[in-house]
Amino acid sequence: MQKNFKPHPNSFKNTFCVFNEVLSNEIEGLKKQFESKAGSTYYYTEAGMYRVSNHWGRLANSKWRLVAMEPETPSKTKIGFAAWNEFYPDNAEEKLYYIEADFIKNAVTYQHKKNPDYDQKAILRTSFETTKRIKQIRNLQQLTSWAKHFDYDDIDDLRKQIITELIYTEKTLDEIKREI
């Protein structure tokens, strides 16, 4: 029988966390310990938290993201797991976030500076600054109209050059474009 483990109710306020999708067999036999007004259910264990939900991202005063399995499961409702040490503090004032770009998948995301994978090279930014840069990067990834002002052989190389500068420098997008 599962030991009833319950974290302090305020321990998730103002947190950032990346959950990894798991299969339903992971929560078999676990007791549901909380259900939100929005219908998400929570299972707490000594190791961490399982969350079953059809919505991820900004949640009240926290930022919780789900990394989906590959290939992605067909259900809209996903089960995510995060260890207790993967919940990091979040606020609007501090420079807590850095940006990661996946040039193969043509994707961009942000991570917390307490992530053990942080290489100390990407510039740390506030959540507002991070959101602004991510929007610029997504426009560079998804659109081509911006490239008409450049003389280039390969738009993917040009994208990578500009996006890398946006991640690893404090230069504005306009400054980067002028230097190219």
C-alpha cells in the first residue's frame, strides 16, 4: 500500500518545472491526492509528483511544461512526472531563464538557470525578456520575409547565426541584423 506523502500546499507557488511524459502504468495503484478546479489530478510520491492534465504551460502562478514522449501519445490528456528537486523558484524580477534552440527540430524553449544542464554560456534573462526573445526566434524560424534584405546562400545557416546571437549575447535583433 502507498504511504500517504503530501507536500506543503504552498510548495508549488511561483515555481518553474519541466515534467516528462510517462505512461499510465506509472500511476497504477497510486492514490489521487488532489484534483484542481480545472480537472488536473495529482499523485504525490517520495520521489516526486505525477500530474494528469490536458493543459500545460502557465498555471496560476507557476510555469509547468511537459516534454512529450516520442512518438507522441495520441491522448490529449497527458501524464507527467517531475522529481521534487526539479521545481525551481520563479519570479518576474530576477534573471532566471536561458533559451535553448533545437535547430534540427526547428524549436525553441527556455530553461531555468538551476537546470543541471545549464552550461553558463547562454545569457540569463527575466521571464519577460525571455518571452520577447523566444517570439523573435520563432518568427525567424517560421517566416522567410525577414531574409529578403540579406545576401545569403542558405537561409538555415543565416537563421542559425542570428538565433545563436540572440541566445548568447545581449545584442538586439536589429543590432545583429546590421552586423551581418
